[in-house]
Amino acid sequence: MIKKLIKTIIRQLSANKFTTLNHMELSRKAFLNNYSFFQKINPKFSIIPVLKSNAYGHGIIQYSKILNSVDCKLIAVDSYYEAEKIRDTTNHKILVLGYIKPENFKLLDTNKCSFVIQNINCLKALGLLNKRINIHIELNTGMNRLGLNQHELDDYLSRLKQYPKLQIEGVMTHLADADNNHSSLFTNSQVKMFDSLVKKIIDEGFSPKYIHIAQTAGCLTAQSKYANAARIGIGLFGINPFSESNDKPHIFDQLVPVMELKSTIIKIINLQSGDKVSYNGIFVANKPMRIGILPLGYYEGVPRELSNCGFATSGKFILPIIGRVCMNHTIIDLADSRLQEGDEITIISNKPSQINSIAQICKNNKLFSYQLMSNITENIRRIIVD
């Protein structure tokens, strides 16, 4: 048993020294500056960092550790699986936003975690544990995805009073249209309904500590009378949720993307005019040229949509992606550079003006920034830099 443990430790230490061909560089400074930005524009609010979906692809463990230097009260994740991943790395309490099967309630860490409880059946199952548990009530104000409808709230609160050890720590809803470029009408209607339901909860004698309605976009548009917290996700990673045509995004120009995705040239090929590249030969060289092979593709998170139209960079050089992006390989035109095998290439830049930044990739290829980032595989090493 001891020998096996020693071997495991040695393997883990060896893995940390292994030089990888692909890696992400995660800026601690940029992330903490983004956090400070949201605290400044919401000075009276508790900021609840949202690290769901592997911190939007950036690395949930890495950013849970970075947040240990921040005086936030809760970190939000989607699932209890995610909560388990960071339970021993974070100093903060964890809010589990997603649904949990009632038969699993007896397995939960109710000291470290709070839970969004969606319906009366789950409420009853949790109450029967007869232990102190912090819960958040989600209200459906128009998203029509999860949460209690208006007509369900009275019954829910009546049932809740039967379980005095269940504490309403928070009340929340989810805004469906906060990033609308043209109108705030739907968001305003959600806020109005939310406030009326929060008032009912308070009038019933409950005192929720956290009342949260807004996400990144909503923290500018949702003016609730009761809200005192905001769930900030995408903005912490330096991404503006508004389109450029919106008149609201300029305040978000201060956000700094926190991540760069880098790879390594593993092979160089000299093409002749007429040579084809990658699946289906969708790229044909029209002159002699040098191309480089990178060991990452759509499995690692390079969108297949970038086939023949995306770009990588290296210093001042812009390197077109040519041919079809493969499952584990991407091919680039080395142009007039003198790049060689072993040289580092930037796939996603943290400089917003670069042609291969998240913003520019999405704008030029009609991609969705949330999906682009969250699709980056966990297999790529994440390195925290200052």
C-alpha cells in the first residue's frame, strides 16, 4: 500500500515536470483586476464569481485558487461534481446552481456548499435529512428554464416552514435578455416580477442574505430594489457579453482577457504549387510555401469553422490556418517567417485587437465566445502567470 502511494506521488511529480506541446497561460493579475472592476461598478453588492463549465473553459481548479486572495462570500458552480473538484482548493463557500437528484442529497457536503432547490419534491427530500442546510430559491421570471413559477411560491414557502433547519440563504432568478442590443423591456419585466416575489418571501418572515438577479450583462441593466449580489461569470475572464453595436459595452472596455492558448510547431513541410492540404484537399497551394503542423485541433478546442479562414500568430507574424482543422492537428501557413520546429505559436491571444483574440475570432467567424472558450479541453495544461 505504501509502495503504491509512493509510486503515485512520483508519477504526479514527474507529470508536473513534463513539457507539453500545448498549454494555456492564465493571468492572475488580469482576473483579479476584472473582479475589482465589477466590485467598483457594484460597490454595495456581493460579487459571486461563477466558475461553472470548468470556469468557462479556463480551469476551475486554477481559478478557485486565485480567488482565495479575494474576500468573496460564495463561488458558484453548476454541478455538485464541480463543487467536489474545488472543495479542497477553495477557501470559500460554494453555491451549487444546478439540479441534484434527491437520492444523492444524503451524500452532499452541506457545510461547504449551499444549494439551489428548484421544486417542492427536492425541498421535502432535503428537509427530511433534518440538518442545517443553506438553500437558494430560484424564481422563474421569464427564462422558462428552471425555477419556481409565481403560482408555486406560496406552496413552496408553506412547505419550507415545516423544515426549520433549512435556511433561505439566497433568492435568485436568471435574466434571459440582459444583453439585448435594442431594448430593456423584457429585462425590466423580469425585474418587476422578481421584486414582487422577493417582497412576498420577505413578508412571509424569511430573511435571505443574498438576493441575486444579474449576471455580467445584467449588472448594468437590471435595477432591482432588493438585489444585493451579482453572479459574474464571463466578465471575470475579460469577455464583453455585448455586441459592438450596443451602446452599453464601452464601460466593459476596461476588461482584460485572462487567457492565451499556445501550441508548438511539430513539423514543417515544404509544399509545391498544386499540393493539397488536410482532409478533402480544401486548400491547394498556388506557389511553393512552408507550412507548420500544430498538435491540437477541434478536440482540443480549435473550432472546425476556422478551417481555411482562421489565424494563429507568432510575434509580428500573422499565420493563416489552412486546410481542414483536424481532430488533433491544425495546419498553418508559415508565410515569410523563419519559424522552425519547436517554436511556440499563439492560437488564442489575450490582446483584444489581435486577429486571433476571442473577440476577433468570434466576430470574424460568427462564433459564440462562451462556446469557444468552454470547448477548450481540460487535457490542455493550465499555467497561472502574473
